[in-house]
Amino acid sequence: MDKLLEENTNTNTGNAGGPIERQEKSSDDNHAKNYYRKPYYQRRRKFYKQNQQQEKTQFKKLSIVIPLFNEEESLNPLTNEIRKALKQLEMGFEVIFVDDGSTDGSLKIVKDICRQDKRFKYVSFRKNYGKSAALQTGFKHVTGDVVVTMDADLQDDPNEIPNLLKKMNEGFDLVSGWKKKRHDPFIKKQSSKFFNFVTRIMSGIKLHDFNCGLKAYRREVTDNIKVYGELHRYMPVLADWEGFSVAEIVVTHHPRRYGKTKFGISRFFKGFVDLITVIFSTRYIKRPMHFFGFFGALSFIIGLLVNGYLTIDWINGKPLSNRPMLFLGMLLIIVGVQLFSVGLLGEMLVKSSLHDEEYIIKDKG
Ligand code: UDP
Ligand code: MG
């Protein structure tokens, strides 16, 4: 009998799946009536479904950060392309242009764009501080809960933004573009391949393209990661080591239409020095003894073994006057002690400067 009743209720109200969602679209009154006519367990089920739905499409507002340095010809076409690409996106957005001390007419054009459309904002530097500084400042001004960065030179395609967001909705904290088919000069492409290879090996992160201008971040990532110098190339590495999840999607890339690139060949030398900085500042900054202590101890022990061997020889009657190995042993012992002491000092510094806010808390109960 109970079962029969239940079936009846089901035919009256529909099951918890499709029909309920269709009813949602009818008038509020109707919706409330139907909602309370449903058995309690179905109402609960709908509640869970709604929550799941919310978790899947979490983002409410998109912020686009665009660093620019002398890109006057590209700015108007870029603005139009962004508007067109985001029309289909059912989500509010803002664009933050960061003028990195341009000396051409870029700032004037940016100001005009921002005056005509309130969704566009700008920050302008007094001098050229570099792309990382521009990004960091842009991140400080965002109000959305998801942040996309892109270059101003029309090489990145705004039509990829919905794809980035789709990937983010799978639960990633950072989604990076991969310029699989890249339109840049030959030397740049090859050196970039090498650079990506080394970064992949050293960081252990399986991305093909670390330095793509087009990336999407959950707001939490941009709030917590400090990017300075030229570390913008390593955003995925910095994010990964802070515990954020990182993914990659293939994006279209265009040749530069106007102006010229702002990064010469020197970028690659600087890039590798930066890689060492990144590895130190993420892996070892909180535990210097793991690095200095390890190499210090290693050097000390090898030095000790070398000199121990020489000492045994000396006891057996061989003079030490013509044994160059003695110097090597001594050097290794001294260097070992020094490295160890640097590690200890570093450890003491870390201990005395530790603040709780350096740890990123994901959730609290
Ligand atoms: N950029 C910047 N400050 C700089 C150098 C570059 O804001 O000091 C901007 C530049 O205007 C562009 C983006 O960073 O929007 C990428 O620069 P570029 O296209 O020269 O790099 P490439 O594509 O050659 O790697
Ligand atoms: Mg470019």
C-alpha cells in the first residue's frame, strides 16, 4: 500500500531529476506549491543537487588582467575581441589593464576605453617595472573570484577564455595555456622548448608550456602568490608548491600583429637564474639545513675520509710533504663546516621569523 502511494506521489510531482528543474522555470507561486507537495526525501535530494551544481559552476565574476608595455595599436582590437568572446559567457566580468610605464600612446587609449565602458579599468605605472610587477599589481586590484591573465599584443586569443574556465570547473586552481602551435621566431621557439624541458625536469611539474601569457587562476591563488622580478614565468611552479592544483589546455596562438617583442635573448639567461631562485624560495627557504646541511655534511665526510687515508699512510712511514690530496681533504673539511654553519644560521633565521600567516589555510570548521 505504501509503495502504491509513493508511486502516486511520483506521478503527481515528477521525480527528483528533470521535471523539478523544468518546474523551477515556472512562476514562483507555482514552484512553491509544487515544491512542498513533494515528499521530504525528494526535497532533500533537490537540495543536494543544487549544492552540487553550485560546486561545479562556482565562479560568479571573471577578472581579466592584461599587462601592457607600448602596445598602442593592439589595444582597441583587443578590447573588441574580448567583448565579442565574452558575450556568450553568462557571467559578469571586468578587465584590468596594467600599463607598465608605456612611453607611446597606450595609456591614452586605455583611458578612453575605460571611460566608455565601466567594466574596463586601468592601473598605470610611472616607469617600466616589468611583466611580473604588472601582473602582481593587477592581482591586487581584481574583484572577481576567477582571474585570467593574457598578453595585450593579440597573440593570446580571448576566445580561449571559456575553455580555460571549463577546465577550471573540473576543480583545478590554475589552468595554463599551451601554445602547441606557436607563431614566434625559430630561435625563440627552440630556446623556449629547452627552457620548458629544464623547468619540467627541475620542478617535477608535467606542463609543456610554463610561460604562456594566457592562464586562469582561482582568486585564492592570485591572492597568495607573490610574483616579482621575472618570476611570472614560474607561476605554475610557485602555485604547485603552495599546494594548488595545476592543469594545462591547448590554446590557439597568433603571430604578433603590431609592435615588437619586449623580451630579447637575455630572457633565457635571466630565466635560468630565476629558476634557481624559485627552487630555493619554494623548496628550501623554510628548511635551509636540508640543502646546506646535506652538502656540508657530504663535503666534511669526504674530506675526513681523504685525510684519514693520508694519515694511515703517514703512520706507515710515507711522508705527507708531496701529497696534493692533503689540500683537497682540508678544503673539503673547511667547506663542509662552512656550509653546515650557513645552514644552521639559516635555520635560526627561519625559526625567529616564522609567522603563521605564511601558511595558506584552505578551510576552517
Ligand atoms: N609586458 C609588460 N612589461 C614589460 C614587458 C612586456 O607589461 O616590461 C607585456 C607586453 O606588453 C605584453 C606581454 O607583457 O602584453 C608579453 O610581452 P611580449 O609579447 O613582448 O612577450 P612575448 O610574447 O614575446 O614572449
Ligand atoms: Mg607576445
